Amino acid sequence: MPFPEFEMPMVTSNMPRVVLVEPDCDHARQIAQVLVKEGFALTCATSGEEALGTIEETMPDLVVACTELPGMSGGQLARRLRLDALTRNIPILMLTEDASPGVEREGLESGADAYISKSAHPDLMVLRMRALLREGPELLQVDEASRLRRARIVIVNSPREDEDEEEVVEDVPETTLGELLWRDGHTVTSIERSDDLIEGGWLRGADSPDCLVLELGSGDEDLKFCRLLDARRQAVLEAGGIPFRTLGIVEASRFRRQSSGEFFEAGIDDLVPSDIALEALAMRIRTLAQRRMAQDEFRQQEIERQQNALTLEAARAKAEMAEALAQANMELARTNERLLQAQSKLVQTAKMASLGELVAGIAHEINNPLAFTIAHADTVTRTLKRLQGVNASDEAMSLTKKGMSRLESMKLGLQRIQNLVLSLRRFSRLDESSFQKVDVPAALETALALLAHKLGPGIIVQKDLQAPAELVCQPAFLNQVVMNIISNAADALADMSTDGDIVRGRIVIASRLENGRYEMSVSDDGPGLPPDLRTRIFDPFFTTKPVGTGTGLGLAIAYSVMEAHDGVIEVTDANLPDGRGIGACFRMSLPVRMTEEGPVATGRAA
């Protein structure tokens, strides 16, 4: 509630924000004029309920509240502010007309930070407010952790003359200030003020006091001592520590004069008259000590938070490094896999190139004697036919007929040799990477002819070719993929022979055209493949065969050839009817497009 009788200055960011809660408009106006003149950004309220809304809206740096409010009392307002996490750190200065110890104790226990009389000089109230703002708002509310530690309180007595020490003081109160604080569980030390007191390191160490209680007189030496203490407190603050609190006990007559404000200007946090009730004085001291303990606890928590943040950041950096290392390992594994695949292709290419050169040389060497042997066989055949027309004895005719029969057998053997050389040349041709039209049944016959030594009489090969006979693809699809799979099936069936007996097995080769894909499968009724091996059989150099009997490249090459056709290859259980075992079934699927001449396999050049 702003007052229209005076002009409110423009609020800036560096102005302390204060909420004044005072139901007496005349007194509130007087206080407001002083505070605005001193540079405070002021907001006024006349009740505790109105003040709660104003405080939540403006979040001030300080609350000045009257103890007697309509409805909610000042103590209840302080308690409400301390219970709210957003407002518990705001310092509270109570204005009171009743300075009795009971009222002050109630207010301090409810959460107020300091008390000042309404009749006090306005300048003294301003100094008291600046002292509270100087302490800072960091966790002024005491938490449980701070309550567990004993407050360290030092009572600094004024220097005594020798004759004063010899005087016998009568009517000594039954309970002293130190004893009262000690009963509350605090550590109390009483010392005499001296110049060495400030120079020592005990005011800034780990065991520094939480509150200094100073006996102040009327001389300039007291003000000088307070300024030296404040300088030491600023040094502690600049070093990152939490400075101790100071409470001064001044003569009652001086306290009620404006001159007592000099102690606040010298850095004193709280000032009380010498005639204050002992319990009220102890309450003031406990409040200062507990606020310092709470700030120290807050600082420790902040240090732990920063350390935890550094630990978390280090852990996060370590996790990022581990993730980066894992990513690098994955890239390295993929690169290694590509190198293995490239190596397997290079090995196969070199093998096929060597085989091509070898076959070409062997074919040339075999074809030359084979050509004139076949030519001479034809000459001998014609000669024997001519002899049959010449009159000869029965014995000569029998021998001629027998020679003709043997000659036909020789020509059949020579033809088989010629066909075998032709199959080798077809299998090892160097243009296998190009896409061309392939006669699937003929190519299968060539592959089976080359595997005849493995198949033997003990293995039956069945064909169920329902797909078109011609397919445009790489010849390697049939020359390497299908042949390698048939060879592996033959090896699996050969392993099932026992005691040298020939155990007949079956290999079924099937093909069909379905949903625009050319599918071919090779199944056997052997022992099959365990599930844990099915994900590894296409890895380069992985083999289940004994050392020296397998390279582990056959199925790896088959997988790469299928990739070149944009196709897939998978292995499942065969479960052939009347089969001797579970068996394995390799299914190959290639995408095709239909043309007038038939299905054409699609893919990319290898």
C-alpha cells in the first residue's frame, strides 16, 4: 500500500527491497519517509494477511513488521514466513511497544531476527536494518544439522582496574549469563579484552567463535575495538569463510541516546542495553550464534554440492570418453569386419584367378593330345568299318567287332574328359562378376559334376526346379554360392557314416518364383546346425570343420555374393520327409524383374 503524501523514487536493481507491515498509518508514514530517503525500495502493508501476498509477490530483502497486527500477529507472520521454503531466508525485524522479555522471547522463537522499539530514533532503526542486510540472506533459518553442533560463544569483558578486582561485589545474581548459555548446551568462554585478542588467528580458524558478546563503555576505545573486529570479519569473509557475529552490551543511558548508533556503523550486529533481562539477552545471543552456524552449514553444503558437481562432471566426462571409446571400438570392429570381407574376396579372387590360369593351362595341354587322340579314334573307326567289308575269316571278323566295341568305349571316355575340361573352364571363367543370362539347370549339372567325388553313390541328389530355367545374374551365384552350400551338405552327410558303412542321405535342390523374387533352397537330412552357430557361420574364417579341412571362406563368400544381388541368405532346419536327421536348409532369395525372355535378377555389380 503506497502512501500518496510523498513521492516514491524510481526503483533500481541495487536498492534494498523492504516490506513494512504497520497498521498505524501515521507511524508507517513516518518510517516510510525515512526509509525512502535512505534509499530503500519500500512496499507497505497494514496486516499480516496482506503482507504474505506482498512478500510472495515482491520477494524483498528485509521485512519490518509490527508485533501487534490485526488478525495475524507479528509472531505468527514470522512463523509463516519461516515455514515457506521461498521466504524462510528473508531477515525479519520486529517493531514493538512492549519490550518485556516474554514478548521478545516469543518473537525470536517464532523466527524474528531482531527487535527494536517503536520509540527508537529512526536513524537507529536504519542502522539496525543495514546490519541485518549486511549479514546476508543465506539460510538464516536454523536447520537440524546446525542445532546438533554446540554454539561457540565468547564473552569479552572490558578491562578492569586492579582496585576494581579487589572489590567485593554484593548481591551477585544466582545465575550468570555464561551459566545460562552453558545450560542451553553452548560452549561459553569468558576472556578480558586486549589488543592481542584481534591479532590472534583464533577468530578465523575452524574453531572460531560463532558469537562475540562485547561489554561496551562510553569511550572511543570501544568504537575502535569494534571497527578492528569488523575489519577482521571482512578479512574472513573475503577469504571465503563465514565471519562471527557480534553483540554489544552498552550502558542503558547511552543505548537510549542516538549516539548508540555509532556501534552499528562500527560493524556491531546487535546492540542491547545493560539493563536488559538476562533471558532476553541469552535469546539474542542464541539467535546470532545459530544464524552464523546455519550460514556455516550452508557453506559446507555448498562446498559439498560443488564437489559433487565436479565429481558428477568428471563421471560424465569419463562416461563420454567411455562412450567415445566404445564408438571407436565399434567403428574399429566394423572396419575390421570390412577388411576381413575384403580379404576373403581378395583370397577368393586370387584363388579363382590362379584356378583360371591353371585350368587354362591344363585345358590347353589336355586339349592338344585329346584332339588328335579323338581324331585318330575316328580314323581307326573308319578303318575298322572298312575291314568289316573285306572278306576275312571268322576270327578276323570277331576281332574287328571287338575292336570296334572297345573303340566306342574309348571315345566315350575321351568325350567325358572333354566335357570335364569344359566344365572347369566354365566354372573358373574370369568374367564371373558381370551379370549375364545363366541356364540354371545346366549350371547345377556342372556343379554336381565337379562335386561327384564328394557325393559318391551314398548321397542322392533330388531337384525340384519350378522357377524359370534362365536367370540373369552373376555366374558366381551358382558357381560359388550353390556349389559351396552343396559341398557343405555333402560333408555333413559324410560325417554321419559309421563303421565305414555307406549311409545314404539326401540333398534336395529346389527353386521357385514367388512375389517377384527368385528363391532357391538346398536342404539335407544331416545333423543340422545348432542355433548358437547360425549367427556365426557367415563370418569370414569361421568353420566347424577340423583344422586343415576347411578355410571358413565358403559361406562368407556366399553371403557377399548374395549382397551383390541385393538378396538374402538364411539357414533353418530342413525337416525333410523320412529324413535321417533334422538337417539344414539354406534359403537364397534374389529380387527379379520380369521381361519377355523371363525373370532377370537385380542387384549391383560386385
